[in-house]
Amino acid sequence: MPGHWGRGHDGKRRWGRRMRVVEPMMLLLLAQEPRHGYALVDTLTTTFGVSALPPQTIYRALQAMEEAGWVRSDWDVEETQGPPRRVYRITPEGEVALDAWSLEMDELRQMLETFLDAYQNYRR
């Protein structure tokens, strides 16, 4: 796992496993309210402390979620002073995926707590 978080053994950035955690965060934020990509990147940082993810990684994830039917996007031409922006919204299929991810993350949380407890006992 260390090769998949932050920097790998070769010094290059690795995002695979981190994105498995960020994707449900993105769906949750979109369930709360529709957002354009930049606002989503900003809110991931301010709400969940997600940083150092390149914006193009988030946009690729949004595209994949749209292809999966979990989100849909529309062009916002009225609320922007600059060029039109895509605004993303969660779909009913995305709500189902979010519910499933929530259960998976709860199981992961329990496993991580067990691991960290065992590790702390080992280090004592």
C-alpha cells in the first residue's frame, strides 16, 4: 500500500487507492448540492482535507461517474461571468452507489481501527 499513497517507490505520484476514497466523497458533495468541477475540487479540500490531487484527476473521475450513470452534467451559462461551466448532479443510480460506498467505508473504518489498535499494542 505505501507505493499507492502519496509517492511511490519510484518517486512518482500514486492516486489509485486514494481515489477509491475520494469518489464517494465527491458523490456525497454532489448529493448535498450540484456543483461545477472547480467548486468540487475546492470543497473536497476544505471539507475533507483532500489535497494534492490534480484537478484533471477529479475531472476524469467525474467523467467516469457520468458514464456509469451516477452523475449527470448540464452546461451553466447563466450563473457564470466567464465561459459556461459544467454543473454536476447526482442521479438516483449515484444515490444507490453512495449508499453502497457508505457501507463499504464503514467496514473499512472498522478494519482500520482494529489494525491501528493492534499496531499500537505491538509498538508498546
